[in-house]
Amino acid sequence: MSKTVPSLFAVASLLAGVPAVAGEMRAEEARQFVADKLFSFTCFEGTSGEGRVHADGSVGGVVRFGGSGPPRYATLPPGTLRVRGEAICAMISALPFEICFDLDRTDEKSFRGSLAGLSVASCQFTRQAGRAGMARTSLPLSIKPTIAASSRQRPRGDASKN
């Protein structure tokens, strides 16, 4: 249960979107902004990661609970995240009830997601370019062949070396 609450913030808030101005976001804006895009996140208690919400309400990504330990790949099945009126909600099998989220835009690429009515328990999300878990570097890696000693054989028929 202790890992359920941070992962709920992280996963469900990924469905949030960005309206034209800062402030509270509506469900349709959230769906359009987030579906199939990559977001990194950091939560109030240290949980962090990156992931993607798909149009069918499923989620996939990497999460590091509490900000320590190894990153873990996590998925939630289709229909986990859903629109309820103007709210984004989630049905998680570990919980006996559906939870909903407050979503607030912070800038053109970021938003904050929190449990409805509990703004202190929140995660900050920022849209990322590229694919999840890809290393970012400014220089290409050098690819030079290595010649093994066993591959340096004399040409056949070279009797002068005997």
C-alpha cells in the first residue's frame, strides 16, 4: 500500500493536459496533451520516473519509489485511467475505490497532479522529447574495430616467413 499512493499520482497524472492558460485543467485538455507522449515526474515524497499514458487508459514506464533503489518497469492495463465528467480518475486493483486527481498547468510543457482535495500530495510532470530511458549525449560514440591477435595470420603460401 505504501507504494500505491505515489504510483497513483505518477500514473494517473500523466493523463493530464495543458490548456491555453495556466491553472486547473479539464479532462479533454488533459487527454489531448498527454496521450502517447513521454513525461518525467518527481513526487512530493521523492518518487520519480518517466512514463507514457496511452489513449486506451493504460500506462507504461519506469518508476523509482521514494527516490531510492533500482528503477522498476511498471504497467497498468487498459481502462485504468478514465474520464469522469471533468475529472481524471483511476481504478487500481489494490484499492477498493476509484480515486480522482486535480491537475494544474505550471507551464507550456509541465503540470502538477495531486489527489483530489489533497494538494500537498502531488507530483510535477514535464513532457520529454524522445523515447523513455534513452541516453542523451551531444557527441556520437566512436565505433572502431578491434583487431584480435589471432586474426593477424600470415597470408597462405608465404614461404619466406617459415
